[in-house]
Amino acid sequence: MRAFVYVLGSEGAGGVRTYVGWTTDLDKRLKTHNDGAGARSTKGRVWFLLYAEMYASRGEAMSREVYLKRDRKLRKQLLECFAK
């Protein structure tokens, strides 16, 4: 089963934020976040996809998710590229 790691971006009253997660269906997951039914930290914001990677297994995607959550420099660069 294929799985994706994704980075979302959002601009709101609390400033610019990123969120990293994994899923098997990117479109459905983004809709879930924007409907307010995703992770607690994503509620009340409008999210857009900044970046995604595809993996052959859930385990690979979950391992990469942990790495990306810690890589704040990459997340900041993604936001800067989007702003241009």
C-alpha cells in the first residue's frame, strides 16, 4: 500500500504555521484538516499543501514523518518558497 508524507502550510491570526503528517489519501486528508476534523492543532485554520513524498509502505512514511517534524529549517524554507 502506498503512503504519503505531507507538509501543510497555513496563515492565520496566530501567524504562519506548518503541519507534518502521513496518509494514504492526500486529497481526503487535506479536506479533513480543512473541515476541522483532523488533528487538534490544525483546527480553525485553512491549510494548503506545501510538499509531499510518496512511499511504498506506511512504515516508511511514518519514519520520514518523524524526521520532517524535527526539520524546522526545511519547513521554514517551504513556507518561504510558497510566499514568493
